[in-house]
Amino acid sequence: MFKRLSLVFLFCFLSLLGYTQKENPRKYFNNVNKAELAIIDSNYQGACEYYKKAFKYLNEPFGKDIHNFLLAGLYANDTLALQMCYPKFVERKYKYIAYTNDRFKLSPYLQYLFENSNIKPKIDTMFVKLIDSLVKEDQTVRKGSHTGNDLFNIDSINMKCLVDYMNNNHVFIDENIIGNNRNCPFQDSYCWLILWHYSRTADNIKNPVNLNFKEKVIQGKLRPEYYAVLCDFNQYSFNGSWSEIRYGTDTKLLKNKNNDIRASIPDYTKDRRKLNKERKKIYLCSYEDYLKKLEYERKNMEFTFKNELEKTSYFKFINAMSLQILQDEE
């Protein structure tokens, strides 16, 4: 039965691929945002429909979206959603066991798809080994007693190795190339440890490397949340200069003399129109929708809308304060 059902839906899936349109990252992220808002409303079938539209506009969707799409498909009993998601799990060597449990009606069918797949992984194992070695070296230096110059030097060396490999092999840090941390679709790659440290010290490196992060976001090669968080938290534009542009992910909470935390919120949270204009340029949802997602994810751990940098205790604290401010304004 599963085999016959698999062939039917595989035909439907291939037919859908036949009508795949030219890549359009803006339409991809717009539909993903609508899907995530549908999830917040517990409209899982509606979310699946938006994800189906989104996946037509990007050949390599992002891990968190694959995770959310698959989970919504299981809740909605949408077999086509499973058909569209499982190939990416196999290609990127994601672990799938967490999705095949008894509480989902279609779990046996999903298990069947994974166990009978003839799809080959596409992970660049050499690239992954390089990243792992750079991260190991990076963390070894930081665990010891070293000077600031030692840290700057290791950041510079690691970035040069990383960029040289990408240039020589014509690859970027795409999730479909390097997978994700712990082989989980919604976890960040170890590669981000290198980028995080580089972004915080790039102004101290004599020859800063321009990774063209914003360009990669516009091309749909890099999640805009990554770019926004790194820019906001580090206040760095990644091209050798400091940037005044903010995306609303780094609300600074510095108490004034009266210990009034809310008085220290930056002006951009008050100028919501300007903030949303900047967010829209890199395909981010509105600040209001962003806060809705923060509140939902704080209470619901299954679906994920953010990246790992936003899940630290620091970001949880400032985002909670931002939510309170928005509620007070209403």
C-alpha cells in the first residue's frame, strides 16, 4: 500500500517540480512568513500551502523551513508536504527519527519514505571537515590564556582559510552544502562560530574579508536573520565599516539612573516605520510579526522561527522586554 501511495504522490511531486518558477527569494521569504503566522494560528494546512508556494521560489530551502514544513505536514496529514521535505533530509543527512513517532498518523508513511529512498547525500564532506578543524582550533585558543592579539590572529587565519576554500571551490556556506550542527535542520552550522567571532573582531584585522553577506541574502543563499543578528549585535557592516542600519534584533537595555529599563530602548523601536523599511529590504518580516513569533516560540518548542544566536539567554531577555514594550504601546 505504501509503495503504491508513494508512486502516486511522487508523480504529483515531480509534476509540481515541472512548474517550478525562476528563483525569487523575496517571494520565498514572504510565503515563509505567512506560513509561520499560520502556524501561530494553529492553521497547519494553511501553513503547508504557503510552504508549497515558497519552495517553488528557491531550489534550496533553509533547514528551519524544511523542519517547520514537515512538522506542519504531519499535523495536517498532508502527504505531499512529506514528499517535498524528505528528499532534503536525505541530501543534507538530517536525522529524521524525531519526526517518526506514534502521535502522527503519517509517521509510518514517512518512515517508509526514508527507509526506501535512493537519494544520495550532497554534503561537501571536505568542506565540513575544514570547518570542523577551524572551529576546533578557534575554541582551543579561546579556552586557553591568550592575549587579544592571539584571538585576532586566529580569527584572521581562520577566515582566510575559509574564504580561500570557498573561492577555490566555488561554494558558499549554504546549508545544502555543509548541513547543520548535530545534523538537525533547525540548528545552526558550526561554521557560524567562525563568522560570529570574525564579525566581532573584523575591525581589528588589517585586511578584513568581505563575505558579501547582504548580497548572499538577496540571492537567497543566506538566511536574513543571520545577517540581521550579526549586524545588530556587532554593529558591523562586514565590508570594513561601521553601519548605522539596524534590524531590531539587538534591543539594548541599559538602565538609567532611575532603573527605568524601558527608557533605554533605542529610537528605532519607536520609529517602527523606518525599522520595518530596513527589515523589508533584506526580506525580513515586520517587527510586529517578529515579536509575535518570539512570543509563540517562547511557549511552543516544536516549531522554530529564529536562529540559534537569538536563543541565548541575552537575546531571550531583551526580546522579552521588547514584547512588554509592544504590549504597553497597545
